[in-house]
Amino acid sequence: MDFATLSRWADEELKSLIRILPEDVQAAARQIPVAMEEKPGQGAYDEDLAGDELGLFEGPCAMDEADSAELPRIRLFLTNLWDWVEQDEQDYRDEVGTTFLHELGHYLGWDEDDVSERGLE
């Protein structure tokens, strides 16, 4: 599947998902930038990644004091997501949503246990 189509599907999914979130979470979801990338490799610390990640949260969480040198963002790795769901469009859309919510949880200050308890592993 080409990257433009994967990006369009991901964008559609995120817009739909954000509209149904609780208002406080919706506000956070609209505030944080989301970068859609094919695979890891474009970030400053990507050499530490395995390369098969579906998404990544970078920067300070919403509860931390903002540091202008490091802004928070969510990165979604669309080709990895597509491969993970074995090239199924609906599964891809679902996984984009789940991965986004997982990374958004980290932005909100949730650790891995908190994220897991909410079914966002």
C-alpha cells in the first residue's frame, strides 16, 4: 500500500476518534502534534529503536513543565502498522486508533501499567 493512502486512512481515523473522546482528553489530543512516518529512522534518537515500533511518544508529558528545547509529539509509523495488521484496511484503522491512544496516554502522564489497564497495549 502506498504511503499517501496509509496517511489518508490514518488521518481519517484520528479525526473520527478524537471527536468521541471525553472533552479533557479531546483537548489534549488536539494539542499534541502527530507525525505520520513510514518507519522509525527520522528522529534524533531513532538509533536506539528496534525499527518495528508502531508508534512513539517523545517529549515531556502534559503534567511536566514545558521545555522549549523538547516539545512533545506522537509519531505513528504507518508502514509498520500496515505490516502489523497483515495489510487489512479495517484492522489498520483500528490499530492506528489504538496506537494513537496508547501514545496519547503517555502524553497524559500514564505509565505502561496505566496504559495497559485501559486496554491500550
